[in-house]
Amino acid sequence: MSTGTAVQDAAGRRDAARALLQRPILTATHDPDNFDLVRRHSAALRAMFADRLGYTLIVETEFARLVKAPLDATAPLRPLHRTTGGDFGAVGYTYLALTAAALLAPGQGDQIPMSVLVDQIRADAAGQGIEIADGLSERRHLVAALQTLMEWGVVGETDLGEDQDREDREEDEAVLTVCRSLLRHLTAFALHDLPGPSAAIAARPETPRRRLYRRLVEDPFTARDDLDPEALDVLIRERAELARRLDEDFGLVLEVRTEGALAYDPDGSLTDVPFPGPGTVNQAALLLISELVDIADPVPGSAVHVDTAALENTLSDLVAAHARSWRGEYVRDVTALRRDVTALLLRLGLARAHDDGLLLAAPAARYRPTIAESPQP
């Protein structure tokens, strides 16, 4: 293999690995280019993900599925989001699980009318003692679940055509086409044998090297205090090798400071939570960081504890200053803005829940806006 070919091959593997981190489910229909790239490098990718991260890569003719292992308890939460915005919540997850189970029910084929699916969901819920609302609320949760499954490529709408049997379904009723092979791989393993729900998210025992590498790849920031002594020792002793692997595998740059470690993407594209960014919540979070750092004036490298009252008061002042450009619902309800800004900072690893309020992590100060001085004439 020539040097040029080897370089191209390494770049292709890295691009495929980045695509899988961004979208752990890739389908030939929704993302043919990245899917083809993953298939081309499937053997090397399977070995890399298994060895470095303890992940399982499944590649079939229609899809590629990267099955991740649970992170430890100190990692930031990454809730599923509706296509219209907002977290799924407990009820949303319930409908998603019921919908996936109904699609896998015995006797269901690759195509299922919507009415049959809804009947199966209600029957399964009743069988498990789950009460579901009948009406608009039910439809909204069902739509959110189906939109998510469609985005993943698990289901899609189809038209049976005039030559198909329509007697058992309503006129113009939607019919779903189901990718049953992908549906079976939505969970990391079969759930019916587990002793309880907590077992599905319990982190497996791993080597310190793998635990550290997984946190660096998956989290925006890994605080030194969150690392056990063994993982911290790996960070100190193998820093150069970690930096090489992160660049080779995913194009990430490792930065280690007193407060912790960060593996960042110079391109800024390998993230599921872009920050800073547009929108009221992003803008409010950025300005809140600046205000809180100015008020606390912390020692470099130290965290800042902010109680709920101080958060709400600071955000109220920001709302008053930006009322014309921020979303009306947040201008009218500062508590809702505080809730969503706090959730964003927690997801980014820039803060953690602490007593009455939050603990703003030291790296948050790096996002503090600075004013460039004009050169003297």
C-alpha cells in the first residue's frame, strides 16, 4: 500500500468513526455516503471501538448500529429530545418503549397499519398495568415516538397501492414499514432477562484506560475530581499516547489542565450540543457565565457555587436587557429560562447540581466573552 493510499485509508476510517459518534444509527436510506464509508472500514472500526471504548459495532446490509456502553454516574446526562424541542421525559420514554415493543409483537410483519399499532400499544400497556391517556396527549406522545423511530430509520411510511387489500383498514390510513432487523438492535442487549431497570444502565467493570478514553471521547469536559486514582494515573502517565489515539481515531485534540481534561474537535462539528450557538437558551447561558464569573471573581481553576436565587436574579437582569430579541415565553417566565439554561450547562459538563443551585465548573470561565480592544492610531 502506498503512503498516499494509507493516508486516505486512515482519513476514511476517522471520518467513518466520527459519523458513528454523531449518529450511532446510520442507514443506507437516510445517510448513504456515511453508511458506505462505515461498511468499507467495518472490520477496522469494529476492532477500534471494541478495544478503545468497549462498544459493539453492528453492520448489516441496511444499517450500521454502534451500541455504546453506559457511562459512569458522574458523566453528564444526555436525554433524548423531541424533534420539536424539549426532553422526552418519563411519559415520552414509556411511549417509545411501548411503540418499539408493539412493532416487535409476535405476528407483526414488515408493514403495519397505524390502527393495528395503536391497538397493540394499548393492549401491551394494559397487560403491564400502565395507564395511558386517551386523546390529544396520547397522540402527541405517539407522534413523538414515531418521529424518533423514523429519524433512526426504524420505521417509515409507505403506500400499499390500489392493488393491495384495504378492507381491514380505514381509508387513507397510514401504514408503516418496519426495519425489524434494526429494531432488534435498539437496545444493547435483550431486556427480558434483566433483574430490573437499573441493570440496563449499570456501567460494566472496565480497565482504567478504557474508562478514561470513553469519558474523553463522550464528554465535553472531564473534571479531574471525577476521575478515580487509576484513571487519573493513566491520564498523567499516558497523556502523549492518549493524544495520539484521539487524533488518529476521531480527529480530536487533547488538552489537559489543572482542573481536568478536554478532548475537543477543531472543526467544531463533532458535537450533539453546539455551544456557543444561536437561540435564547444558548445566548442566556453564555451571558450568565460571564455575569457569574464577574460577580464571583474566582481563583483560576476553581469552581463557583451559585444558589437558585442568584441564578434567577441574574437571569432576570439579562431578560430585562434582551427582552426584545429573546423568545417571549422565556421573557415571561424566567423560572423556565433558568431551568433550561441549567439543563444545558449540565449537559455540557460546565456545571453540576449542587445543594440549592449549581456548581459552575472552572472551564466555564473560558466561554466568558471578551471585548477586543481597537488598535491605537
